[in-house]
Amino acid sequence: QGHRKESKTMKILVLGGAGYIGSHTVYELIDAGEEVVIIDNLETGHAEAVHPDAKFYKGDISDKSFLNEVFQKENIEAVIHFAALKAVGESVQKPLEYYRNNLNSLMNVIAGMREFGVKNLVFSSSCTVYGQADVLPVTEQTPRKQAESPYGNTKAMCEDIMRDFAKVESGMNLLALRYFNPIGAHPSALIGELPNGVPNNLIPFLTQTVAGIRPQLSVFGDDYNTPDGSPIRDYIDVVDLAKAHVVAIRRLLDGKNKANYEYFNIGTGNGLSVLGLIKAFEKATGEKVNYKIVGRRAGDIEKVWADTTLANQELGWKAEVPIEETLANAWKWQQALMKK
Ligand code: UD1
């Protein structure tokens, strides 16, 4: 507590608040009346995605002294940590960068929080920790499996770091949200997903194809053991996901958490195939998607979707946006980008 300044309002520090999920969460936090401070190094985030009412520091949280300076200056009561590398394929090529960046940054964050008396953290984890589960849908009790990529492994390792740290820091509250597949954009089309270069993920590749930026979408495999042969995922609207962070932070600030390390699945509870998603997009937008079935992508799992009972009951949160609306928003965002 010694370092804390006696200043006015308590603020929420959003690390990676200029990125895809971070920026949407900042919009929801500010809508909910919270004061927000953002740190982002703008490597994959974008200055235009920074909410005008948030205070912004450009910098890298792998730099511990920079991060601590922000803790020193601002009256932070909770942190949401999105700032990490997340490209699965790249992580296979650059394992050390992924381990160094994703693990060090989390450790800097929790050490800085302890030093400056900040008690509450919400962390971005992923359904990747389940791998190809034997039983679907996955609950929080489903055993984690060995990760397929260094990226996935950093998520599992970060969860373990939080769990072990929480054991000895009984006054601190750590909460991990295991996101399924976040897609879509803010309905205002002010913010959305903006990958640099060729997108790795399905929706930005799809919308760029429909926009004529890419000639064709490759569907990675139709020989999986699923009804139409293409892989199944649980696609969660990014605004619904952002709202899950608002309630998770509230849970910690209001002392409603049942343990000082908790984790929740954040998905819709519905599995949708790649081909099913393409059909839903065409129906929602009236646009035709030019796609071709190609071979499987290395490291892809066949199917995963969430049991969200725990988040529904404990966080009082539920995915609400219908998939057609999510896909229409993704397309609206792509069109807005074309006009910029
Ligand atoms: C992956 C990671 C997930 C991570 C997320 C972050 C795994 C198993 N999953 O999700 O943990 O949080 O990235 O980015 O490591 N697809 C195509 N054509 C494309 C792109 C994708 O058919 O051009 C298919 C994929 O085969 C997959 C689905 O679309 O079935 C979704 O792919 P993607 O958006 O890349 O997400 P995941 O691989 O599920």
C-alpha cells in the first residue's frame, strides 16, 4: 500500500487495450462508468482503437520499470491483461519469443500489482488449454491437455503461474477467462478486428475475401469426424466477450469471488462448423463467400465447444448476440475499413 497515491477515482488498467478484444472491453468498461488506463505497445494493437476517454500509455509491459511507473502514477484498483502474442503458427517458429514475452509480461504484472497493492487481475486464457478433449462440451473440470503449440503452452503456463501465486498471496484475486473463438466487431463499426498482414484467423480472412482483398478462402479440411466434415468451434461475439470482463472485474472488486484463483469458460455453448459459419455469413449479409476445400491445417483440433454453466451461474453472464448479428457486424466493420 505504501506506494499508493491518495488520489480520486480508482481506475482499471487495461494491458493491450488497443488490441482486438482489449479495445472492445475498454468500450464496455467506459459504458459501465469505469475509469480506464490503457497500456499498449501498438505492435498488433492500433492507436485508432484506443477509446477517446481512456488514458493511454504507449509502452511495453515486458519492461518492468515502465510498467511500475504506471502503477506509481495511476490509482489502479484492478488490471485486465490482454497484452500477449497470439499467433499459433508464429509461436512454433519463434518459441523463445512467445515464452519470453507471454510469461515475463504476466510475471511483471503480478509482481508489480503486489508491489503497488493492486489486488485484482483478470487474465486472457484460451480454450486451447483443453486441446482435443475426449468429452464435449468442455467444462472447467475437463482435464487440460498438452498444448499443440508454444502459444497454447504459454496460456497453460500462465494459468499455472496465477494458481501458484494465488496460493501464497491470499489478499490478491486472480481470474482467468478461457475464451473460445472470439469474432465480430462493435455494432458502431468504430472498432473491430484488424490483423496486420495476412490473417491467420477465419473471420478476418473470410471478410477480406468477400471484400476482394484475398482471392479465395481456404477451408482447412472437410474430412473430420463432424456432420459436414469441417472442424467445429464455439464462436463468441467480441462484445459479449468484452462484457464478460466487465462482470469478472466487478466480481473481484465486490469480493464475490469464491477463491482467489478462479477460471471460467467464455463461449456460447454452441458448436458451429467452418462450412456452417460460411453459410450463416452468407445468410446474414447476402454476400457470397468464394471458398475452396483444402487440406487440414497442422495443429488444428477437430471440435470444441464450451459448457458455460459456471460462467452463467457464477458471473451471471451469458452470450446474447445471435450469430447472424455477429457476422453482420464483422462484415460492417470490414466495409468501414475499406472506406478509411
Ligand atoms: C486458434 C487457437 C486458439 C487461439 C486462437 C487465437 C488452437 C487449436 N487454437 O484458434 O487457441 O486462441 O487461434 O488466434 O491453437 N480456418 C479455415 N481457413 C482459414 C482460417 C481458419 O478453414 O483461413 C478454420 C480452422 O481450421 C478452424 C477454424 O477455421 O477450424 C477457426 O480457425 P481460427 O480462427 O484460426 O481459430 P482456431 O484455430 O480455432
